[in-house]
Amino acid sequence: MTDAHYRVATIPGDGVGPEVVAAARAVVDAAGEALGFAVDWSELLVGGAAIDAYGVAIRPEDVEACGAADAILLGAVGGPKWSDPSAAVRPEQALFALRGGLGLFANLRPVSVHPALVGSSPLRPELLEGVDLLIVRELTGGLYFGEREEPSGPVGARRAADVLPYTESEIRRVVELAFELAATRRGHVTSVDKANVIATSRLWRIVATEIGAAHPDVTLVHQLVDSCAMLLVRRPADFDVIVTENLFGDILSDEAAVLAGSLGMLPSASLGLRRTEHGTFGLYEPIHGSAPDIAGRDLANPIGTVLSAAMLLRLSLGREDAAAAIEAAVSRVLDDGFRTADLLPPDGHHDGLRQVGTSAMTAAIVERIAIPEAARAIAAAPS
Ligand code: IPM
Ligand code: MG
């Protein structure tokens, strides 16, 4: 019997977005069936698809509908059709409207290396041992939301400008969260800035130092962004929680994705302060983009979105049971040798591996959603 209902707004978006969102929905529904809950899914037209339909990347009523759900699951937005740099309306504007409009200031990007995928990363296996880090990226400030001056002036003398503002409270809330998360992990925060050059980075460092002083249980290290970029590939296992501003976090998280073997593996959560009946309201999406070159061809790796849905279940819906079941199922498909094209080792050693498409990978994950008896008994018990 199904006794709990949750409301999740989905934004399939563009490119491979609809395929990976459908995959994650199927996996969540399978977990719900096993554990006795159901998700009411709604679907919104956002991104390039919305530009075609409504002339804007997202309509205000759709931002509102997202805010009224328990959580949002997003595939990807964007594609070559809408990427003219001079266009006034761009699919990415939908992301900023959702992040800014819903107050989702903290972007969590966990990166770990599944042992079976060590050979899929271009880095040497011994560097990858023990990698388990969490990037906490500030998401509603900095260059992304500062004032802009678009390119103007005569050819040869054109100019443009972007302003990088940060307030103390914007820094404080995200760094505080990083410390709270570190306390539940290995107790180590790396605060990344460019304090030797940029004023907002100096403010960042002052605030991070104050927060560090109030958390003697957590070690704080300040790292300049350029050296952090180098250490991420040289000694990635040394990092626990990395907290940084919007643009640095964008860049470092793509770099860190290489550790996991493929961008297609990685999930993310964007959180604010709003609590729902079941947890913290948030938006969940894979960190990969819309990959228009492989869209509609059953080639996309659904795991980043499936693992994003697991984060959604854990953080927004309070369903640790379902989140853990999904993560275990993903781990088992990898152990069992299932690989989408992006996960095949570059060295050509494919023995024991089975190359599959999006739908076969999804089916393999669904098949492995085995709920331990104990969890089943707890879910079935009358409360
Ligand atoms: C991300 C993406 C976006 C960002 C783009 C699509 C605007 O790269 O979520 O990391 O820069 O935030
Ligand atoms: Mg990015």
C-alpha cells in the first residue's frame, strides 16, 4: 500500500535532459513501489524548449510552480539553437531565475570515485584512491548576478564589464553550511578564494576565518583558486569539503568531475533555507549539460540524474531509505560491468564490460533496487 505522497516538479529541458529525467523518474518510482511511497510528478517547459514555446527561458508562473513543490528535478537546458552570444533570451537564464528566485544559494556537488571506474579516469589509479570530496559552491552571488555592461563601442575599441559583488551575509550562510557538512564528514574545510588579488575574496577570507574560529572541531585551510585547481588533480584525496564563490565553484567542479571518470556520473543539489514538511527544499540536477550531439539517441549516461534524484529523496523528502537503495543499485550496476559509452576506459580494455544505452542502464538500475527486509518492515509498520 502506498501511504506517503511527495510532489516533485520536473524540468526535462533540452538535449539529453528529457531522457535522463525519464530515467531518474523510473528509478524513483521503483524505489517508491518497494518502500511504499509515491511521487506526484509534474512537468514544466523550461529552457530552450520554453524559448520556442513562450519566447522566454522560464515564465514567472513556472518559477512559482517549482517553488510550490517539495523539490525540483532538472535535466539540462541549452543547445546550439539558442546559443548565439548576442541573443537577449538564453536558456541559461532559466537557471538563474530558479536559483535566484527560489533563494537556492548553496550548490552541493559531491565527487567520489567508484572503484570500478578508476580505469575510466585519465588520472593514474593511485591518485584516485580514497577520493571523496564535496564542493559547496555559492550560487546566487558574484559575477553571475552582478551588473553587466554588454560589449559596445566601435570595432577595435569595444568594451564590456562584469561586476563581482558579495555581501558578508551571502558569504556567511554558505560557509556556515560548508562547516556544518564538514562536521558530518571528515571535519575539513578548504575555503577557496583569490584573496591576493580580488577584494571580494579578501572579504570571503575574513568571514571564513571568523566562522572557522567558531568551529574548533573542523579544520579550515584557505587555498588560492589557482593552486586549488592544481591540487585537485595532484592530491584529490586530501580534500573533504571545498567551499567557494560562484564562478570558482563552477570551474573547479567541472575539473573535479574528471576524477569520477565522467561528467555524466555526477549529481548536484541546490539548497536554500526553506524547509518543507519533509526536509529542505531544493533543486537537483546532474552537473553535465544538454549534450546536444548525443540527444535522442539513447546514449546519455543517466547516472548523474539518478544520483541527483537520490540526493533529492534524502535532503528534500527525508527518504534516506530510498536514497541509499538507489545509490546501492547504481554501485551494483557498475560492479556488474554496465557502462554507457562515456564510462568505457580510454585504454580500450573493455573485458567484462557491457556497453549499454540510457534505457538499458536505467533498466539495470531498476532491477537492482533491492530493499533490505529491515527497511521494508519499518516502511510497512503503522505509525
Ligand atoms: C553549471 C553550469 C551553469 C553555470 C551554466 C549552464 C550557466 O555550467 O550549473 O555549472 O555556469 O552555473
Ligand atoms: Mg558549470
